[in-house]
Amino acid sequence: MDLDNTAVASGENPQEQAFSRAAVMLLKGIVSRGRDEVLWQDIIGRQTELRDYFRRIGLTLIINELDEYAYLRQEEGSGLPHIVPRYPLSYNLSMLLVQLRKVLAEYDRAAGGDRVVISFEDILRRMEPFLPIQINEMKYRQSVEHLVRAAVRMGFLLKIKGQDTDYEVRPILRNFVDAQWLDDFAQKLEAYEKYGQARHDETVEGEREEGEMMDELIRDDD
């Protein structure tokens, strides 16, 4: 069904349909030009209307035209129900985001090229020191693939068309993994390491409790 037929079926004209689609997609998560050119142009062309609409429900529309992404931000403590998607971050996923943020920092210092591209093999190499020792290499690759898919769903990685193993590191990661986030994560990691050292000689029950503390340290704050 084309856009015109969809608009007729829904009782909306094409302009209203485009606005509705832009609003819905922003509510679902991060929007980037590289994923949907038409959607991006609709957001740019209707940003004043979209800002006004989202302001009425306590959301702020953030558009970065230089890096070509947009997303919604909801201020904490607003007292309103939580609308914007939040993603629970495991230790492994948090560590992947840290490594990707380092890639962006390396790019910033080098100041070359239009896109920051990383191969899956490079991700494997960067993650190896931080994941549990894997006897089975295939299981290790599968665990990293799972993390990469999660980063793609969150909008931090974009698979490059025609390249099976290459990903673009999206600039929006700079906003989400900033200096404060990195500092908070480092403190949680340090606390876990100290706890693990203190419990090193404990029983299996102690090891189970350690795992529970790890979950507490790395869970996303709701």
C-alpha cells in the first residue's frame, strides 16, 4: 500500500500521515538519516510542529543536523509516566559501549573521514579482555554478536550495506556515553572488583551473592 492509499485508509492527508509517522518513530527510539532518508526529511521539515507536540507531553525533541540523528529526551523528576524507551545495560553491553566510545574518541583525535567504521573482528579484539574466558571460540563470537545486535537496536551501531562485518559507530553515542556516564561506570566496576577480591575465598553461596551484587551494580537505574 502506498502512502496516499494509507492516508486515505486512515482518514489522514499525506502531510498528517508524515507527521504521525515521524512522531511515532521518535517515540520508538533514535532516528538517524542513514536509516530512513524520507523520515529524516519529515522530521527536519516539521520540527517546529513536532517540538510543540512533544512539549505538551513533557518531552524535548533533540535534533543534531550535523551528525544527522534525532531523539526524544524526558527530564527526570518531571512526575510524568515514563514514555521514552530505556534499555537495561548489562556489564558486557556497558563495556561494549565504552569500547565504541573510545573508537569515537580516537576518530575525534584523528579527525579524518566522514564516518567512523569498525569491523566485527576489531570489536572481538577490543572486547576479549573484558568478557569471561571462553574455551569455545564460537561461543565467544556468538556472545559478542548478541551484544552488537543490541547496540544496533539501540541506534549506536549501524550495519553498513554491502559489508557483512563492518559497522558505523553512530555519533549519538557521544551524547549517551559522556564523561559522567563513564565515571559512574568506572566507580561501579571498581566497587565490584573490590567486592570480588574480598569474597575470593568464600563458598559457592558467596559466589552466588557476588553475582547478585554484580547485577545490582550494573542494572539500569529506573
